[in-house]
Amino acid sequence: MNWYKVLDDASQIGEGQLMEANAGGRTIALSKVNGVICAIDGVCPHEGGPLGKGDIENGHVTCPWHGYEFQPCTGKDAFNPARGVESFPVEEREDGVYVGV
């Protein structure tokens, strides 16, 4: 696993926000829910929607294309835990926020 800096500071993402980032050539959906920054694959498995450009609804990352919902830290589908998207570890360091890919 390699670690990639995705934010210069944790304050760049606010509570309940969702944003797209690049880590090692992968598109990542970063979110902050209940004070925790999480990272999941940024591409919805349904039809490739950009998860990082969706919303946080009811504590879930929601795809902007068709409304599929994923748990922000585990990537599990909100309605079918047997499926979902890959999740990645996040570390807040003195010089920024890193995602392990």
C-alpha cells in the first residue's frame, strides 16, 4: 500500500461534506461524517457515477446519478451489505490528510 496526500489540512473538508480526490491515479470520494474523514472508491458500481460529486444523505454517500447509497467509511451498500465499493484507510498527519491505496 502507498499513502497519498489528498488534503493539505483536515479543515478543507467540513462536516457532512463530500469531495472528489485523486490518490495514486484513482478517483476517491472523501467525506466527513461525525467528525471522521473517510475514503471510498469514487466510482459507483452501478453505472460509473462520480460518488465524490454526490451528497451525504442520512449519513450515506449518495451517487448523484441514480441515488445508490454507500456507507462512507466501509463502502458497503446501504441496502445490500453484500455489495459496495472499496474503502481506503485515512490518516490525518501534521502536514495533511493521506489515503492509503
